[in-house]
Amino acid sequence: MATSSPLPRWAPTPSPSRPLFASSSTAAGGGSRMLPPFDAILVALRGRGRAALTAAAQPPSPPPPAVVEVEEEAGAVGGLRSGFDGIDRHLDGPMVDGIIVPRDGGVFITWEDVWVTAVDGRGHAATILHGLSGSARPGEVLAIMGPSGCGKTTLLDTLAGRLDTNLRSKGDILINGQRQKLAFGTSAYVTQENVLMATLTVREAIYYSSQIQLPDTMPLAKKLALADETIQEMGLTSALDTRIGGRETKGISGGQRKRLSICLEILTRPRLLFLDEPTSGLDSAASFHVMNRIADLAVREGMTIVAVVHQPCSEVFELFHGLCLLASGQTVYFGPAADAAEFFTSNGYPCPPMRNPSDHFLTTINRDFESENEERTVFKPSAADEAISILMNAYKSSNISENAKKEMHDINEMGGLMMRRNQASFLTKVFVLTKRSFVNMYRDVGYYWLRLGIYVSISLCLGTIYYNFGYGYDSIRSRSSMLMFTGGLLTLMAIGGFPSFVEEMKIFRRERLNGHYGVSAFVISNWLSATPYLVLIAVLPGAIAYYLSGLKRGVDHFIYFTLVLCSCTMLVEGLMMIVAAIVPDFLMGIITGAGIQGVMMLNSGFFQIPSKLPKIVWKYPMFYISFHKYALQGFYKNEFLGLVLQNNPGVGDKTITGDQVIRTIFETEMGHSKWVDFAVLCGMIIAYRLLFILIIKVVDKLKPIFKGDMFRCPTQCICGMQNPCIHL
């Protein structure tokens, strides 16, 4: 009888530098005992690790109580040693079969009977995932595979809690057997789309991210050293000083961007890592090296990795510990990746010699390119449909399925201690984000520099068209028109930086979802970094237009003019932030923002004096919430008060005062000074930023209501199954 291999089914790929099993002497003699990694980790988590490893006969201790979030202090906490002042990279847990079992137990994730249904605006529904179940464990890489459109990314988003609002989910997703929230540093998600700041170099992107994510108790030198080590692990050393690039400039390749995206999320060595197409854009050699390093991280750091992989080469496939194979949203196979080929062979679909197993699996169950002919009916399914049916039925009755259910049951019975990682303080995050955003604005020509050039050009036009107003009666209309154009139409062009801001918003959403920082830190840092540029584009073009046109002389009057102009541009940027939170598409956002400002300008009191505005809607409340009203009235008071102008010939006195002009002609509110109007503008700046924060928070609160708890399943799913789930 052949000797069976000592390697367990879910053992990591052998490596000369990383032993798969750790031998320990038994009490009886010098023999060695080896446990499968999953069983050994469960033993260690239940407080019986050392008893199992030394074969001592001791009764099992009860599992530790589940704790949702525990704030970790620097140094030692409950036996957990932090190797990097809060980032427990080299853990002090027991070594089991070559895997370091973290003292906090790592992250075991299980999902059972998960359904996901898409609902369109007309209420039509289609089922995407059909009652999927499975689990992922520390120290292992679980690959989710299947043909295009089978629900791979939907399953990954469901496990990570990132489903779109038009999707409804049902089922149990447990972390260490408990319903609990993943704390910072516990999980990370690398999306298929590489959302990166195009103006930064690779070095700058990873350095800034390390300062944001890693705790203040870690010295800066150690943060940068860890960043350098992560860069080396992903093979990006040669591109360190190359800009990432984007729509304007050529930068690093698509494969390097994917590796950089992974770098940014593994800095803190998260316990649970979700990867959506980590090998997309990579050649076969780069795919193997990246996945090999990821698999090594999983084993060495005790990480749980769930990856959606489209079509890996054979070398990459050998790195996977587990395989979840889907077809049309249903499980074809879930179990050890090494046993998948044998499973297909035993059910009549052997993998031909010298063929990539993953290619064979996907070819067998891919129904997209089945030839259509008249003989294909419900009673004579296609070859792919028949293969899927055979494999699904065989899997449900197989030992592999029973073992998977047993392992899920064992995981769900254990207790899980979730340790929250330390991270940088709020002030540190604001400082680093401000610095990063300032650099981005400086290098992105479309953010402010192009706008500055346009502002200077228009200011020269204004100054020459209205050159030296004089003090005649006609100068009244000239002054008011020039001030309105400055406070209204000139600030309208602040929407020109909206596309660049939308790109920054994408980065904010990615980093916020991964717990790097919150919305308050983003708003404050964006405000601080933008202020110097806004002051510049207010002072320089403002001075050109102000002095060429001959507005009221005096430094104090010019300072007020530039302050109001600067506050108006800040207000428009705050307004566009709100628009970006609601309408993420930059083209629709520009149209929406321009429309809102157009309505506000119509109600400013310039095109129609306040007494002539219809009281319903246009005066109450539009006139009072339009920032153009306060900017224009502040400009009027700053310019006209104290002036003596020639009156209209043949009408009353030869002269008319500026006070009479703004009271009778412009109907300006004179019950308060110009500084009150400026204070209102400042208050609106703050209000717009707070409204942006509120919108982000409200959307977060409403998403679970839209998505989940009131799940309704259609009576018929896309594949024709009747009543696929129970109505709640």
C-alpha cells in the first residue's frame, strides 16, 4: 500500500525557507506530531494550543468571550506583543505548521446561505447569488473563480460589506463565529480599479499612506522602513521616483499600479484582505511573483486572504490553498484547490495532460459561447449546462462538501477576540493629508493653475472694458455690472477644478472605506490645502481688475474686495463638494453645479431688484440663501459708501451720494455693515462643509436600510428557479 503524503489538504505550498510543519516532542518519546493548519489554529484559539502540540492530556478550556472592538495600546496588551508600536507584524503567537497563530486569533470568516438580488428602478429583480456558503481561514489564500458574470465580485463585495444600494442580500456572514464589526487594521480591500493620485510618485504615495495608517507611537524612520520593505515585496523599487500618471501624463504601467494598490493596503498587515482581480494587468511572471508574496504574507503573518481571480496560470493556481468555483451564482466546487482536479476527474471531466487546471475548470462550466442550434431545448441542455448540473449535484453529496460544512460549524462555535489597531492621531492625519493634497494641487495644472490663467485673462478684459469708471451717472451701472460679474460669473468658473476634485473624491472614498481616515479629516485638510491657492487667484486677478477699472481707492477697500472674492470661490468649492457627494460623475456634476449657481445669481438682487422678486420661492427663501446676495451687497457698501457721483441731468440735485444709490436704486439692506455680509459668507462656507459631512454620514446610515435587513426575494430568479428564498 502506498504511503500517504503527510501534507494536509489545505497545507501551504512547500518552500525551502518556510517549513510547513513544526515538530514537537511528545511526552512519551522523541516522536513528532503534525496537525493540519486549520485544526491546529482552532486548537490554539480555544486555549488548547500548547496541550495539543505537546500531546498533554488536559481538559479543554472554554473559548474566550467575543469582543467586538478592543482598543490596543502600544506595547503589550493581553500577551500580544506589538512589533511596530501597535502594528503587530511579527507576532508573539505560537507557531503551528509554519503559520504564526496570532494571539488575537486572526480572522475566520464564514458565510452561509448567502443570496444577493439586483433590483432595478421599476422593481424588476434578478438573483445573482444563490445560497452560497463557505469559509476562509488565517494563513490561507482562498481563490474565488468562475466565468465572467458568475457573481465573483458580488460575493467578494458581500463579504466585505460593500454591496451597491441596488443590491439586496440575505444570509449569515460571521467573523470568528460572531456578528461583529471589523475594526481598523483588521480588514482591507483592494479594488479592481486602481484608484491612485496621479500626480504623486510611487515613493510619495506609499510614504504618505504609511504616515496616515501607522500609529504615532511608531517613529517616522520605522514607518518609512516598513514602506520600503512593502515596496520591495511588490517589486516596485525600480519605479520609486516615477509619477503614477493619469489622464494628462504617462506614468507607471497598469501592472505597477495594481501592485502599488496592493502595497497601500498591506502596510498594516491586515488580518483579513480582500483582493479583486489582483493579477489583472500583470504578465504571467509578475502575477506569480505578486501572488507568491501575497501567499507568503498569508502564511507568515497569519492573514486571511480572499481573492477574486479571473484566469490564473498554473503556477499561480498552485499557490491557492482553497478554491471557490462559481457558475451562474451557484457553487460548483468549494474546498482545497489541490483536490479540484480530482473532483472534476471523478465526475467525468478529467483535466487533459499539460493543461492549466484553472483553464480546464472554466472551459468546462462556461456557457457564454455555447453554439446555438435548433436542437437545444429545456430537455436537451447544452454541454456546459449539463456539466454544471452534474458537478453541482456531485459536490452537494461529496465528502468535500461535508468537510466544508463541518469546518464552518467548528469555526462558528469558537469565540473571537478582535483587536483594534492603533493608527495615527487626527492631527497627524490632517497634517499629512493637507501636505499630500497641497502637492497634488500644485502639480495638477487643471486644479488651480489653469484657473489662475483664465482669471488673469478675464480680469484684464474687465479692467480694459471698464477702464477708469470716472464719477459720472453712467458709472453707477458700470460699477455694479463689474462687481456683479466679479462676484458671480468669475466665481462660477471655480467649477473648472471639479474634475480634479472628483478624482480626489475617489481616493477619499477608497481610503475611508478601508478605515484610513474619516470625512472630517478630509474636509479640513482639503480646505487648508486649497486656501493658499484661492487667496492667490483672488489677489492677483482681483488687483488687476480693481485698479484698472478705477474702483474706490484705499488699501482697506481692496482688502475687503479680495476677501469677498476669496470667500465666494471657497463657497463655490464647498458647493461643488456637496454636488460631488451626490453626483459623482464629473460631467453631470459640472452641469448641476452651474445650474445651481445660475439660479442663485438670478435671485441675487442684480437682475431683478428685491422688491420686484416674487415672494413665493424666489424671495423666500431663494433670495436669502443665495450667497451672491451677500457678496453683491458687501461689494456695493464697500464701493459706493462715501462716494459723491454726478446725478442724472435734469433730475433733482446735480450730485448724488453713494448711500442714496445703493438705498434707492439697488435696494441694498443698510441695517448692517459690509462686515456682517462678509461674516455671513464665512458662515456659509462652514455650513457648506458641514452639509457635505452630513450627507456622507447620512448616506452611510441609509445604505444598510436600502440594502439589507428587509430582503425581498423575487418569486422567480433569472435561471427559472421558483421561490428561491423565503420572504421575510
